[in-house]
Amino acid sequence: QVQLVESGGGLVQAGDSLRLSCAASGRTFSSYAMGWFRLAPGKEREFVGAISSGGIRTSYADSVEGRFSISRDNAKNMLYLQMNSLKPEDTAVYYCAATQGYYAGQRSSDYDYWGQGTQVTVSS
């Protein structure tokens, strides 16, 4: 199993950039597929991006493609989400998720472990 802790959220203006981090516990981080999801007020949980255990394969939601970038550093047990050109509609609580395996994709039900979330607020 793995424990996840997100950080890096905050209040920014439209067009700004922000980098979220997810610190993972344990010695087997490199064996986990990882993902980022977000939850906005009044809406359901939404897929943001996913990355394979070795960091080679990535995927993104259409709404963030070209603006967000997911990456990981297995030597440091860290997952990142670089967010550029932020928009007010990106406002949400962002969650880091993990599951054992090579790659998990966009379905939240495929992930077994979740962090506590970090708030991102984008003003216009």
C-alpha cells in the first residue's frame, strides 16, 4: 500500500501557472500507476491526467491537454502536475491517486489509494 499527500495548491489569477506535488510513502512507488483528479463545487470527480509506473506513458483530459503536464520522479517518490494557462474553470480540489500496475487511465474506480486533496482557485 501507499500513502499520498498533495501540496502546492493556492489562489492564482487566470493565465498563471501552478505546480502541484504528491508525495508518496513506501518503497514500491515505481510499481504504481498514478493519476490526478479534481472535484469542483457542484460537480462530480473529473479525470485530469494519468502516468504509467515508469513515467513513459501519459494521458490527459481534453479540457487540459496542452496546458497541463503530469510527471514523476520515482527516485524521490514524487508525482507532479504542472498547470499552465490556468482558467477559472480549473478551480477545484485536486487529488492524487495510485494503484498497483503499469497504467490505470481515466476511470477513478481503477485507483485504490487517494490523497487528501489540495485546493486550486483561479480568479478571472
